[in-house]
Amino acid sequence: MRIDLPTLYALALLTSTVNGLMLLFSWLQNRIAMTLVWWGSGILVLVFGAGLVAFRGIVPASISVVFGSGLWLAGYGLMWCGARVFEGRKPLLAWSMAGPLAWAVLCQSEAVYGSQELRVRIFSVIALVYTLLIVREYWRAAEPRPASRWLAITLMLAQAAISVLRIPFAARFDPAVMSGDASILLPLWVTWLLLHTNCMAFLVMAMAKERLELQVRKIALVDPLTGIANRRAFFEHGERILARLRAEGRPAALLMIDLDLFKSINDTYGHETGDHVLHDFCAGTAGLLRPTDLFARTGGEEFVCLLPDADTAAAMEAAERIRARFATLKPLPDATDAMTVSIGVATTRSCGYQLDTLMGAADRALYAAKNAGRNRVERAVDEQPGPLPAVGAPSMVADAQAPVAVC
């Protein structure tokens, strides 16, 4: 069966053009995702360059070889910038044009310009470098890699492998197809380019959509002032944590924390200072907790912390560290007012693994601490105090005979 290579090439160019335009249109719907602009522009530049290469004979050879192939490589460079932007790094536009510039310089040599095989090899090496740079950007992402990113990495690695394979078979890859006399490898390569651009355009849009959904979800679950989990996130994650701990027979503790007389800080020093106090409290408290602990803001100056694998003694110790640390802070450097917190403690040993039950018990213990004079740690009923370490300031933890909350 004879393959009409010019038609195949024209189909690949037309389809890739549509993909590039779709990426730019998608950016108009989601202007935060600048990666769509870089990838869409890269595909369009690549298509224009590939068209000049393909129609050598109609297009002057010097323009096809130097300018067309250079634009083709520039498209890869723009895609690399798109991968960098997607991962939160600056686009290196100058470096992205280094490949096309090197190509233009090398083509000034008669040895390179006059040898189609050598040109294919040089072109393949430069394209390989850009492809591996794109893989590197997607691979070193700090966030978990969803399926779309793994597919993009796999597809770019396949493109890199094809660039490598083109090097030893350079003589059979002359993209000037209008003569109709070409190796079977060339239509296979053109078909791969068609599939590759189609798939990558789809995956780039999928990754941008996943990133947007992740950002929206993060906004919905993070307190914007303090940067910690909000009430919704606490309930969503806390119930799952407790269910897992219950199934595994492991303990947990919950701390209810309230900043004492916080309204007076706002009234005396202003709301901006009050916001700084909340931010500093969260930053300091987060530094005292383990990575597995769940810390959240549930109200204006109210916070909650779920401590997996913590018994009563460990929970009281953690609460006392938080209380003592906050007592060292001031609203302003020259302020004389003391800043204190009251904390209520409840554990699964006495209150079970229902999150609302734990929170209710810890909340009543918190109010017991408030009624006892503030700047205290109170435990729910039946909790054993356990030994407490010295943490600088005298401990204000309630003893076994102090008023306690009931689960």
C-alpha cells in the first residue's frame, strides 16, 4: 500500500495547528495557567517551522533548512518554558532560544549545510536536549504526580527515544516530502509527530485543569490568614484519621485552644496587630507539633489540634509547650500586656473515637480552664495527668483534683 506522505504531513500540520489554538483558547478560559500559552505558542511555532521544512522545493532551500528547522527547535524551547512555568519556575526564554541559535550558526558551515545526514543528527540532538529538559521539569515536581503528569513524562521519554533512534538512521529521514520518494521510516515518524502533539496538548490541558482544581480545593480547606487548615479541612481529615486509628487500635488526643482576651488585643492595638498575633501563634505552634498532627483554625481566635498516637501524658505535655511558648510573645515589642492561651485536652481513651464527642469534651475542658483563671491546661474527666516536663515557665496544668469537663 502506497502512503501519500504529503497528505499525511499536511494532516499532521493541520491537526497540530488546531491543538496549539485549542491550548491558547483554554488559556483564555483559565488565565492563571500560563503554561497553556507557552505550550500553545510552542506548538504553533513548531508547526510553522515544520511546514517550511516539509515544503522544501516550494520554499527556498536556505529558508527551509535554516529558518524552518530553527523555528521547529524554537517550538521545543517554548514548550520547555511552559513546563518550567507549570512547576512554578521562571521561563528561561534566552536559554530556550539557544538551540535554534546554535542551529543557525552551525548551518553557516558548508559541511553542515551541505549534508542532510549531519543536519538530521544535529537537529535530533538539540531536540533530544529540549525533550529531556521538559521531562526533568515534570519529574522534579514537589507535589504528588497525578496520572496525567506520569503520562506526559512517559510520552516525552518516548519522544526522546525516537530522537535518539533518528541519529543512526539520519539518511532515511529527509523531511522534504514533496518529491514523494521517501523511506517508510519517514511516514512512521510523521505519524508519531501527529500522535505526540495531539496527546501532549490534551495532557497539558489536563494537568492545568488538575492544578486549578487543586488550588481551588486548597483555598477551600486552608485558612487564608494563618495558612493552616480551616474548620472544614479539620473535620474532613480528622474523621478519616480517627477512623484509621480506631481500626488499628491506636490512641489519639485532641486539644481545644483559645487565645485569652483576644478582643482586647484588637481593641487596644488594632486588628492588623491582632492578625499578626494569630499568624505568629500559628507559626510558633506548628513548629512545636509533629508532621502527623492536624492543626486547624475553627473560629476567630479558636484552634484545634488532633494528635495521633498521643496518650494523656503526651497530650498534656504538648499542650503545656504551646501554652508556655505563647506566654513569651507580646502583641508589640513595647507592649506590657501578657498574651496567654487556655487549652482543653481530651483523649480517645476516655471519650472514644467520635470527632464531635472528642471536640465537645475538649471544649468543656477549655471553658473549665477559662473559669479557673485562664492561661491553663485542663483535661477532660477520667484523664490521668501523667508526668510533665519542665518547659521554662511554671506549669499551669490542672491537677487531678481540679475541676474537669465530662465527656
